[in-house]
Amino acid sequence: MTGLFIVILVLLALYGAPLFSVIGAFALLGFYLSDISSVAVIVELYRLASTPVLIAIPLFTFAGYILAESNTPRRVIDLSRALVGWMPGGLALVTIVTCSIFTAFTGATGVTIIALGGLLYPVLIKDAYSERFSLGLITSSGNIGLLYPPSLPIILYGLIAQVSIDQLFVAGLIPGLVILGLMSSYTLVHARKKHIPVHTFSWKALWSAFSAAVWEVPLPFIILIGIYGGFFTASEAAAITAFYVLIVEFFVYRDLSLSRDLTRIVRESMVMVGGVLIILGTALGLASYMIDARIPMKILAFMQSFLNSKWTFLLTLNVFLLMVGALLDIFSAILVVVPLLVPIATSFGIHPVHLAMIFITNLSIGYLTPPVGMNLFIASFRFNKSVLRLYLAALPFLALLLVALLLITYIPWLSLWLVQLLDVH
């Protein structure tokens, strides 16, 4: 009967049953078979509710939704174009930077494709970039932002793995710059090879674009300086960000209306947060059962029978996580897989912060790989192109991300140097 029940749960998951119900059912079944009261799942929900940093999730999500609904994307693109549009491949670099920043605030690369794709795609085509290159660039550029604060996946990872979120925010900067550097170099070579025209630099255009975005420019610096300078925590940064964005977009720029838009944005953003929190709560219950049943230790004992070094484990880990990323979205993967991996990676001497960067980078690549490949489907819908066409367009950028993944995996100081330098706790 137990085997039958497990098969039924797996089939329900494959046929689209809500993830939280499947995870919760597995947890309840596990505790039942172990003769442990199912109240253990509720205890994990209570522990989640009492976590101080939890408030950062709804606040950052709310701020990201406001930015997505306002005219911020257009102002940021105009400013970036005025700054670097004169460089070879300047517009492609604008795409990479703006998509990265936008994803960092929204926590979702799909939202970035929807919000910025319609603005950037026709401009790239107009500037003589090919359709294939433009589609691949927009589809893949947002992935970098998942490593930058205030990325929602990083906050979730910190909650699940019980790692300092401030440390994770700092750790993601250099790995993010590595990916940014590789993609920027590729776009520069592509622009030179295809003789993409450049725009004349204009102080007047730069001043005009800066003046238009003058209230939004300080926002990333407020977060970065505040957190890294020790002035406030991630939760306090979330509250400051949400309040600042609310005032700027509703009362300064007046892009949005309190009576028309605020209730809708609150509803839509909190529906997303509610879904994440329900999955998070049930996943913690399942993680509690797996730890109680010593499942990570059993997996570790099995792996140690054929993996005898840290480096071979890292290679195996990357292959496994790439497969996970191809099947699960990043939030589900964090909630389900991280509790299993953390104790195993620790036994191989992998620093928890380094593991986080490996994990997030792997799962961001999963957005571009079939069969799930969320970015491929969203871009297919947004640009009315086939998924296969989007996958082929994204292949060069996927290769660059894989190179970056190897660097991040096998050079730990890329993730740890800033954390140790700034002595972040």
C-alpha cells in the first residue's frame, strides 16, 4: 500500500497537482510510517513563521511588482543606452545589464522577459542585430540577476539552508560579474563581426535620461551600501525598498494610481508570495522527515562508495543539478533538493556559501534547458516564436553560462573572497 501511495503521488505531480500538496503528502506519509506525530509538519510551519528574515520575501516581491508595472523599465533602458550605447555592442550590453538589474528586484526571469522584452527586442532589431541573436540575448540575460541582491531565490536558499542571507548577497557579486563579463565579451565580438553600428555619445541625451530616472538610480546603491556597509539587515532593506518604490512610483512619477493600481498589485504580488510560502512550509516538513530518517546520510554513504574526492563530487553535483534544473523551477528545486544536498556537501568540505552560488547558477541555467526551460516557454509566448527556435537562439549563451558555472564551481574564492574581506556575518 505504501508503494502504491507513493506511485499515486508521483503520478499526481506529473499530471499537474499543486506542488505543495504532493510535498505535504510525502511528509505526512513519511511521518506516519515512522510512527511520528504529523504535528511535526506544523512545527516546521511555526518555525518558518517565526523566522525574522521571512518578511523580506513579500516586501521585495511587492517592490518588484511595482517596478514592473510602472515606466521604470523604459527609463532604465534609456539611461543605460545613453551611458554605453556608444560602445561596440552597446545596446546588447544595455540588454544584459538592465535585464540583470530587473531580475534582481523581481526575483523572476520570466517577469523580466515580459516587462523588458517588448521594449528591447524591436530596438535590437532596428540596430541591425539578427533576430536569433536578439531572442537569445533577451531570453538568457535575466539569469545573472538571480545572483544579485535582493534576489528572491537567494533569500529562499538562505532560509532553507540556514545560511546568512547577508553573506549570500555579498557572495553573488563576483560570480555575477563573471557571467556578465563572459556575456558582454561575446556580444562585443558579435557586434564587431557583424559590423553593428554604434550611437554617438551625447551629454545632453545622458543628462536627459539621468534626469528622468533620477529617483530610481539610487535604489540599487541604497540596498548594496546599506547591507554591505552594515547599516541594516536584509529584512530592513526589504522594508526600505518597498516604501521607497511605493513613494517614488505612486507619488513622484505618478506612473501608477493608488485607487486603480495599488490593490491589484498587492493582490497579484501576494498571490505569488502565498504560493511560495505554502510550498516552503510543506517543504520544511518534508526536510524534517528526511533528516529524521537520515536520508542525506544514507545518500552520502552511497556516494562515498564511488566518489573519493571533493572535485569529483562537484562534477557529479553539477550534472545532477543541471538535470534538476531541467525538470523543476528554481523555487521548487531549492525547497526540495537543498535539504538533501547541504549535509552531503558539508561532508566533502564545501563551504555553504560556495554551495549556494553553485546551486543558484545551476538552477538559473535550467531556465534555458528543456523540457521545463521556463524562459523558453515565456519567450515563445512573448515573441510568438517556437520553443525550438528559442532554444537554438539561446544555445551560445547557454554555453557561456556553462563555462561560468565551471569557473564558479572550481574557483571557490570567487564566491568567498568578498565575504571574507568584508567580514560579513
